Amino acid sequence: MTVGARSAIFSASKPGCAVRMASICSPTRLSLSLRTTLSSLRTSRAPGISLRSSPISLSLSIKPVRSNFKNPVSASSASADMAGQCQKKVEKFQTEEEVAVRLAKYTADLSAKFEKERGAFTVVLSGGSLIYTLRKLAEEPYMYMVEWEKWHVFWVDERVVKRDHADSNYKLALEGLLCKVPIPPGQVYAINDTLSAEGAAEDYETCLKHLVERNVIATSKATGFPKFDLMLLGMGPDGHLASLFPGHPLCNEKTKWVTHITDSPKPPPERITYTFPVINSAAYNAMVVTGDDKADAVQRALGNSQHPDTLPVQSLAAEDELTWFLDQGAASKL
């Protein structure tokens, strides 16, 4: 689609979420369970997927990627190797506004890269302040640079609450970004909010496995875990990412793709989260940190800290490239 054509779609859709974007913002469409969502993936742009039926022959615009369910190679050693060998970049900016502009350009450029290479772009979001920092993606010129119909959106972690709950990462992303851009509703993969934490984690992992089988999500040749194109991540002042908290046993999970937590030190206590083997198998990981309240954790992660305890964020890696985006406050102790 040309920039002019995409511009016409957005122009026709303003103001707010009217016209074209109305279907994306419809609570009845976006509040369906993962099973219903997967079953509805029968458009010209996405495969028909049903968790209840056997695999079917599909004709996709998505270019083939390596996909198999071999036993993952020693996840602990693979993650350790990636942490030491992946390309790491640190980009510092004076203000959060500058971070937001750079992040929009970075995301749009990667979107174009993967749209060209494989006809789809798999993006994983986190919650917190990250969604606000992504606001420039829904503004000119970046929103016209992206082929939104090729995006597939996931969450690195989610609170086990209803989707309209104030604590929902889905609700945060819907209101802050997804409602403003024309991503097909069937390509937004929220958790099943009718299940327990354990059930929701198992259901989400099943969803990911079906999407890997159908080549929507790539597979890492290095680890055998799913390889998302880009994860957009944030970090807490305590150095946690996703719902992987300091000292928690889940930081050492090596086999599951998605797991659950019922004793989160930060409310709400029940959540689901990707594990480190999945997070570190992403092609590109972006760690976005703003504010001086996170400067100590940034210093421990990127500086010459001699602290005896390892923060979860210090285990972050990527298969191709890890980039840290920092404002002046976050970088103040480097």
C-alpha cells in the first residue's frame, strides 16, 4: 500500500476511532477469547486458525520461515551465550519526547524490514510507561510509514484481570495505541480473561504454538523457541521486566514459553509472562527506560556495578540486537 493510500485511510477515519478504525476499537470484537480470535483469522492477510481443528492447507502472503517443535537446545546455555554475544546498543536522549520520536522511527524501520522479508511483523508489547512512549507511532509521519495490516500484536506479560480493568495491559495498549491504528482485530492476541492464571498461560502458549506451526511467528534456529521480530519492553525501578521479578524462581524457567505467577510482589498478584528463553530469542529487543527513579537499576545493568545480586534485566539479550533507549534521568548514573 502506498503512503498516499494509507494517508487516505487515516484521513477517512478521523476524528478518533470512527469509520475504518471502529472495528478495531469495538469491545465486542476485541474482547473475544484467544480461541475465538484464532478461529476468526480468515482474511486475505492471515491464516485461518482453529484450536479445535486439525491443521489445514494454507495459502499465505507470509513468506515461509523455519518452524519445528524439536526440543529446545539447552535453554540456559543458549540464553547465556546470547547475553554475551548479541549486539547491544545504548541510545541516550535529553528528554522522554526525544526517546518517543526515536522509538517511533526505530519501530517503523523494523516494521518495513520484516514486511519486506516475510510479509508480516510480529510485535510484542509490555505495559507501564512504554505505551505512552509509543504514542508517536500513531502520529505523522510514522503512522503512514507502517503497513498496519501486516502487524501481529502480542503481550510479553499480562495481569489476570478483565480486559476492561484498569490494571489490564491490553486496555492500556488499546487506549494508548491500538485504537488509533488500523491493525486487523484478528491479529491482536489478548489473553483469555475468563481463565485462571495457570489456564490463561497455558492457553496463550497454545496460541503461540499454533501461530508458529503456521509460520506467522518464526522459530529461532539457535534455541528452538519462538522468534518474535520485535519486543518493546520496559523495566521497573527494581530491575524487573515482563513479570519476572528479582529473586523469583520464574527467572530460571527454561522450558515453558509462557508461565504464570500468583505471588507478584507488585499488584495485581496474578499474571502471565513470557519466559527468558522466549524473550531472548526475539530478533530485536528494545528496552525503553525513562525517569530518574530507574537510574539505579540502569546503572547496575549497564554500568560497572559490583552488586552481588543480578537483576532480571541483566539477563536480557536478543538474537540479533538489543537496544536500550534512555532519557537523561534514566541514564543519569552511567
